[in-house]
Amino acid sequence: MDLNEQHYTLTINSPGRINLIGEHTDYNNGFVLPTAIDKKIQFKFKKNGTTDTCNVYSKNFDTSFTFNLNNVKPSEQQWENYILGVIYEIQQLSDKLAGFDCIFTSDIPVGSGISSSAALECGIAFGLNELFELGLPRITLVEIGQRAEHNYVGTKCGIMDQFASVMSKAGHVILLDCQSLEYEHVPIHIKPYKILLLNTNVSHNLADGEYNKRRSLCEQGVAIIQKQYPEVQSLRDVSSEMLAEFKTVFTEDMYNKCTYVVEEKTRVLDSVEALKNDKLAVLGANMYATHDGLSNLYEVSCEELDFLVDFSKKYDTIIGARMMGGGFGGCTINIIHEDAVEDFIAAASEAYFNKFNIKLTAFEANPSEGTAIVL
Ligand code: GLA
């Protein structure tokens, strides 16, 4: 494959995302509050003149693979499935793809809960849409990314990550209604506070299976509620009072999972109002409450994440913190006063290393533009 980047005609930036609040609500038709950030995968694309041969090279891993458009099927190499899955989904909608070469490089830490996978899926979809003038709207690219993850990667994810990666606007978060896909870009004015991510640098395996298990428990809960309330389509339609009626019918595990989701729905809407009215303390308190729910009811946290959130609680300069993303590792998100950032990182890193013998990485996240062509 041609590795001379000068020959490539199209450059695309595809960002990772954060989520202020609204975790594990997307596949329950609830609300989320994510945005793209200034960490991204950069792709270079070109047509290679063949009708069906495609080459993809990852600079970070210094590894490439070749596939044929007439024979797209899942690979044993999981990272290839993020790409092959997108190709497969595009082929369900268009016959305009032809041979191409693609080189990409990433500064999104893998497994850190800021969606390097959505950035990969959506960057490929966006790039091929441009290169071959497929004419697919952004929302279709988002859905292609999500379906690739379901059908080729095997995680039954919601739509938040792909939506945030593609649809974000700099300086804003997106209030997304995951049922109707209606959305609003909400300006985020939090100065003198900053968004700081602490990466545990752990990513406990089995996470995908655990993710799908929770999704299924929520769906089983809905199926039981539906027998009494046929109008209920998802946990979105369930109030705390309604759920309480099922306390003795559900298993404890199912009840806890559904309780978390129903409570989180309210916290997101409350937090958006707070953000719009500059009531950061309310947002912060909700973030801590979300962490509590994710840790104790939804059970997707881990020792390392809990440790960091507890550590943050000791600081008045931190308004709120919680684990972010699917869980079982990855990052905490912290809203912290700009003057406190440096000292806090030093203290948290030391405490974390003393406890786990693992190095913490910390970085600020700035709400940024979604997937875009680099001119
Ligand atoms: C992962 C999934 C998302 C969402 C989050 C949890 O990032 O890809 O769809 O469910 O977990 O909020």
C-alpha cells in the first residue's frame, strides 16, 4: 500500500467524546449530555484505482490490513471489525464504494471511555461518504457507526458516542433525546472551571458482555412492566412511582438497574437547566449522585474509578466528579476550578500510584466540533 501521505486527497478529523451526565440512558431511550472533545483520530483517504481492493493502515499500531469489497466479513482482529462493520453497513445503502487506501493516527487513548471506537467508525463512514460522494446525511453516518458496533463488534451500544462524535459543535454540549433523536446544542460556559479527565489506565475485560447484560436486564424489566402498562415502550416511559409497584416482582438486581436508569433520566434534565442557569453546584451534585448510582445500583464502576471519585470529593475546588462512559475502567470526569488543576493532578496521581501501583494520566477536555474535513 502507498504510505506516502502526500498522495492522499482527503483528510478527516474524527473526535472522541465526553459525557457530562446521562450514563447508560441512551439505549433506554433517555437523555444524554455529551460533546466531542479535542482528542481525535485523523484519517487520510485516497482512491487507489482498483474496483474492490482496500488497504487500511494504523500508524499508532504500525499495522495494516487489506480486504476485498466483494467479500466483506467479520475478522478475528477486533480493531478491523470497526472498519469492516462500517463498510458492510455502507454496502447495505450504496453500491458506489470502490478501492481506497486509508491511513489513520489517533491521540485518543484506547479503552479510556472517550470513545475511540465511535471516532474510528464515524471517521471511516464520514471519509468514504466524501471520497465516493455517497450523499449520506450525517445522521445516517451516525447510525452506520452504531450498527457496525452491533453487528461486527458485538456491543449493543446506544447512539450517544457516534452522535456526539459526528454532531457536536465547539463550545457546546448536546442535549440529545435518544428516543426521538431531537437535540439541542447547549452552550457550556463554566469558566473559571474546567473539565478534567483522569484516566485510570485500567480497562477490565468482560466489559462488553457486562454491558449487553445490563441492556438486557433493562429490557426484561420493561417487558414485565408492559404487561400491566401496555403503553410503556422503554424505561423512558417509567416513573419512580410506577417502578416502585414492581419492587417485589423484579429480582433485586433488575430493580436496582431499572431504578438507576429512571433516576438518571431526571438528573440529566435537571442538570441541563442548571447549566443553562449557571448553577454549577447543582450539576456537580448530580454528577456525584450519578456516580453513586453507577457504582452501587448499576454496578459498572470499579475500585480504581471509585477511588478517584472519592478522592475528588475531598476538594472544595471540585464541583462534581463521576466515572464516565460504559465503565469498568477508563476515565473519571471532574469539574474543577482552573487554579486547582495542577495541584490536584499531582496529589491524585500520587495517591493513585500509592494505592494501585498504576500511573494516572490526566488531561483537560474542551468541547469541540464534530467530525470534519481538514482543509
Ligand atoms: C458506551 C456506549 C454508549 C453508552 C455508554 C454509557 O460508551 O457506547 O452508547 O451506552 O457506554 O452511557
